[in-house]
Amino acid sequence: MIFSSFDFIFFFISIYLFYYLVPAKLRWLLLLIGSYFFYMYWEPSYIILIITSTLIDYLVSKRLAKTSGRKIRIRLLLLSIVSNLGLLFTFKYFNFFNEIIFDVGELFGYDYSVNKLDLLLPVGISFYTFQTLSYTIDVYRKKITPERHLGKFALYVSFFPQLVAGPIERASNLLPQIGRVSKLKFNSDQFISGFTQVLFGFFKKVVVADTLAIYVDSIYNNYQYHSGFSLLFATYMFAFQIYCDFSGYSDIAIGSARMMGFDFKENFKLPYFSKSITEFWRRWHISLSSWLRDYLYIPLGGSRGRIKVLTYRNLMITMLLGGLWHGASWNFIIWGGLNGLYLAIEKIFGKRIGYLKSVKPLRLFVTFNLICLTWIFFRSSTLDQSWAILTNLFSQEHFWNLKIQDTGVFASMIFNLSIMLLVEYFFLRKSDYNRLTKKYNSRLFIPSAIVFILIVIFGVEDGSQFIYFQF
């Protein structure tokens, strides 16, 4: 069930109406049943995976709270980590590593042959795996106490707004809200704020991202026949496509939850206005960036210690695994490695290029282009395609030849992208939807109506599913 579909709109309206009609003490049950139905809409049998992860981490966390022995606690933590990552590895990475072992074996004359697993990748498995892992780790670290109510913990793992593509919510933020769900009352400010964010999320997805996808796909799927400038422009457009696609999803998720009284953490904060790669990763997919920092980078040692090379090592490991998290492909690993390299270089030379701090437009330009270079690997299907695009990108032959096959789509794409950027820059640069609602309140009706009309006029019917659903 895709957020930008009529099925989801009908589903959410139904859940929302019953949300305030059922007895308050049963709201968590309504949301849990709704969340399981939402996930089973894709592949009913895969609900077993979520239930398995839920039961393992629920039981492990309860045992952790009662156990003081260090060795036993470590074993319990490892049980959670191995079981969760084991499921993720089986469904997402087994075939990829199987191919690597086969290639290495062939290189050394070893006959390795293990059949591939013919498994459908469960939607959102990377997201809910990280979410439930963070819970167990926080219980192990004694940062939170384990949730006693199995049903409410199951809702934390599977809450439908952020189930398949985040934000990755921490237990310390979401579980207390689930515990108070029976006390929630309708709040008009929260409803208006959430609805406004949902509406703008739809605009980003079906108007901007899906229109950009038409152009980007036409170039990248036929990259052999396009000039360097066409490929460069398509790469720039993909940067905004993936931003509008994923931040649009986050807006719908966060806004939908807020309409029901839940407060999710912000997941994007104008990332393309960043003045460094470090700042970019503080603004892009914030829930994943902070997860990797807290549960991988810092445990590895972070930037502590006198041996600076260990800091660079930790950065590279974190970003390489972050790339692998996105997909079982060398393209994603290289994408993560490039970002790790950028971050390491900034650590090394950050203080030596201080003069650039006063030249903000230059820093914005350099940061944006460095990020766009990595998007080539993210968007390309294979390494060969990535290399061919990079080669053509820097080729001088017919570089300035820009092919526009559908001027109507192109004009619509630029117009709607410009609206989105202007709205975000002037209204959300120093604010968020909550503060925006409190400041303007009823005056949001007219701009919301305009956005709705733009969705109806320019929205792409049967647009592509959200890019991050595959992760």
C-alpha cells in the first residue's frame, strides 16, 4: 500500500475515524491491527518476520532487565543482534555475498556452487530491523527500561506511518507516546499541522518527484545516447527527485502520525543548503544518520583518541556499511565509500580551509556537486553504467547537446521544483510545520488549497513507488 495511492487515503481515513470512536484503552489495538494489515497488503506471509523480531527483542529485553551478569547480558544482546541481522542478511544480502564468494573461488580455481535464494525482499525490513535493534541495545545500555506490554511494544515495531521507510524512531521517543495513547484527545492545531505536512508531502512525491522521474529515467535508461550535459542535468534532477521522493514520504509519515497525536523526529532539514558534507549528513535522512552515529560510529571509537587515523577508519566503516544498508550492490558500497571519503577529508583539512567559511555560495556549490557525484552510483543499475556515465560526463564531444523530448513535462518539472524549493527555503528554513501552524493557523487554508489544486493538475497518475521502499 503506497502512501500516494487512493488505497492508503481510504485506509488512513478509516483508521482515523475509528481512532476516536473506539474505547480509548483499545486505541493501541486498533493501531496494531491496522499496522499489520497495512504491511500484509504487500505480502501477507512476511508478517511472520516482524512478529519474530518483535517476540525475540521483547523477550530478550525483559531478560536483560532481570540479569546483572555481564557475560549473560552480552549473550542476550548477541542473540538479538544475530537473529535480527540474520533475517536481514538472508533476505537481502545472501545472494550478493554468494556471488562474491563464487567469483573469489573461481579466481583461485575453487569450485563453489550454492544455489541462489529465490526470495522476495520484504518491504521495509532494513528500517524495522534497525528500529527494534536500537531498542534492545538501549535496554542493554540501561538507557531505557523494557516495555512490559507486548502489544504496545509490537506497535512500536510496526506502527504503520513509519513502518516501511522510516523515520527510524527511537524507543525513548515513541514508546512513551504509545503508552499515553489512551489519554490523547483531538487537537485542532496538531490536525492542521499534520494535514499541512501530509499535503506538502504528497505535492513533493506525486507532483515533483514523479515528474522528475519521467525525465531522469528517460536519460539514465538510455545513457548511451545522451551527451555529457544531458547526463549532468539528469543527475542534478535525480538529486531533487530522490529528495522529494524520500522527504515527501517522511512528511506524509510524520504528518499522519501527528494528526493522531504522535510526534516523530524530523528526518530532513533542507539538506541541499548544506555548506559541507558533514552538515549534509546532519540534515539528510537524520534518523538513519543519527542511528549510524550512535550505534556504529561511536561504539567503534568515534573521533575520540589521539590516533586520528582511527577516526578516519571509523568514518569509512560507518559509511561503507551505511551504503550496504541501502542495498546489496557494489554501487551502494561505492556510494557509501565516497561519502566516507568526503567526511574523512573534511576531518583532515577542515581547519586548513577556514578561508572558505566566508564564501557560503562557493561552499554550497561544491557540497552540492560532490553529493551529486555520489548520486550517479546510487541511481545507476550497475557499475558499468556508472562508469559509462562518468566517462561521458567528462567527455568534451557534444557535451552541450541537451535533448528535451517532451517540453511540456520539462516545463512542468522546472515550475513545480521551483515552487517546492521556494516554499521550503522561505517558510521552513528557520521553522517547522508545528511552528508554522501556530504562526499562521487559519491563514494556511488558501496555500493548502493551492497545493491541493497543483496536486490535482500536475500529479502523475500511477507514479513510481517510493524509492526507499526497496531498502
